[in-house]
Amino acid sequence: MLWEQGGKWEVEEVELDPPGPGEVLVELAASGLCHSDEHLVTGDLPVAYPMVGGHEGAGRVLQTGPGVAEVAVGDPVVMTFLPSCGRCSYCVRGMTSLCDDGAGATLGPQLDGTYRVHARGEDVGQMCLLGTFAQHTVVPVKSVVKIDEGFPLDLAALVGCGVTTGFGSAVRTADLRAGDTAVVIGIGGIGANAVQGAKLAGCRYVIAVDPVEFKREKALELGATHVAASIDDAWSVVSELTRGQLAEAAILTTGVAEGDDLQPALQLVGKRGRVVVTALGKAEQETASLSLLELTLYEKQIRGALFGSSNGQHDVPRILEMHNLGQIKLRELITKEYTLDQVNEGYEDMRAGRNIRGLIRF
């Protein structure tokens, strides 16, 4: 739990209410340590404290609330950090990552406005309605995806956010196709999977950009054809490889998106090239530097990517199947495992650039 901005994650006993209508109680097997929870600590993502962190996990259903028919007790599930109602205007158009029920995902309470977690006499919020930094949690059934029995739950946990977001940023938001050139800027839990997505989309060149040598080496293992330590270095590589035509897409997956990142990313893409912004920016930052003339004359595009424009109920099982077929790597993404009381150590490793993805195993 996080009690205040700038604080440390604290592990303690809490009171957990049973699932209400449309909710399920899940016993987690594992939870990923995603950078988005670091935004709760820094205040880049404004939330109401206290908050149970974690939004990337998998486990088994222990109890179902009234009206739940989609899953049953004992079912293995992946929890996605955005719910999908299936009925709002966005869901029925296949844009479930923009479901209206996701509007309050970081506010703390459940969809009905009440809380399931209580500690020290206070109501406690759950990150993205989930709170996966807990062995047991109550979540909306709209936020769980039933998966095949027998799939390793520690690997399935990664698909609740990082894998699907990165993969989708390349395949869906960037709309990469066979023969394209892609640049991925920032090789963490999201960027590593944008590399995998670009490779699977059939890109002839995938350039991974990161100042950390370990991460560049990992990118090559995951499908990058070339690496660079900086955007300037990447421009030289891309320009030479493409004979000056530059990339079809540049995907920004840094720890924090900055306004000054936009123009260098735009310069990596050619005519009608797409810059995909997947990294979260600071809430108070409202300015970005870019050449409007370049945007117009070359018909370049800037696209935001939430959950990689993915549809969880469809994409999560599909990605797990692709892993079974040897097309997507999951085990290789886990740099180090931690116990729950080592959560702060896990984030220290992330900040120091030592992890692609840390994993809490319960």
C-alpha cells in the first residue's frame, strides 16, 4: 500500500470485503512491477491515497458475486488494468481499451463508488480497480479474462499490462506491416514487447533505443535488428538503413514521456510516419515541442496508445497462444522475482535500469 506521494510501499494486513454484484474475489499467483505504479509514488499520475498498488496480475477465482456468469470458482484468469463493459459506444466499436468504465480506473473506489479494501480505519483504493500487490483482491468481472487451464500463471500475469500494451502499440496503434521499419524508444517492460510486436508484424528493421547496454542486448534477443544508445544515434542508423526514407513508426515507451521527446521522435519517421506515444507523461505537462510545418508537409502523425489499442478479451488469450507456439517470449522478460515485502527493492532495480520486468510471486 502507498499512503502518501513520495512514500514507500508498505506491506500490512487489511480488511477485504467479499465481492459485490458483478465482482470476483481472486487469489493471485503473481504480479508484475510496472512503471505505472511508480507514477503513483512520484505523483506524475494523480491519485487519492491510500492506494493498493499493482495492476498486472493473474490468479484463480475464489468467489463470485451476484450476477457473475462469465467465470466460475477455480477458473484461471488474467486481470487487465482497464475494464471492458462490452456495451458502451467504444466497446461495441471494438475499442475496449477506451471503455467508459475505465474513466475512474485510477480514482480508487470500485465501479459502484464504494471500496473493498480497508486499513487503519480508512477506505483504501485499488490501482486500476485491481490492486495486484496483494495475494487476494476483489475486482470487477469486467476486468478479468479467463484463460486456458495449465498456462503458467506467473507468465500470464505479464499479459495484463506490459506485454499487451507493448505488442499492441506496434501491431495495432502503429499499424506496422511487413517490410516496414520501426524504432522503439525505451526498452523496459513495454518497449521490450513493442520490439516483439514489430518483429511479428514483419518489419524488416527494428531499431531499439536505450542508454542502458543490458537493455539493448535484451532487445536484440527479443527481435531487434539494430540498437542505439540515443535518438541521435538511432537517426543515423535508420537513415542509412532506409536510404534516407526513415521509419514508418517510432514508438515512445520511455519511463516518463516528456514534451521535448516529441520532435526527436518525429524526425525518426518519414512521410506519413507515425509517432506512437505509449509512455505516460506528467499530468501537469501541457506543452510539447514539434515542427508543425514538418507535420503538415510530410503528413506525419502523432498517436496516443492506451493498452496498445488492444481488446483484452480477444488479445490476451491470443498472445498466450502465440507464446505456446513459440512466437512471443514471456519467460525471457522476467529479469528478477521478488516476494511481496521486497516490492521497494524491485522498484529500486527498475529505476536503476536493472530490470526489463520484475515479478512478485505470491
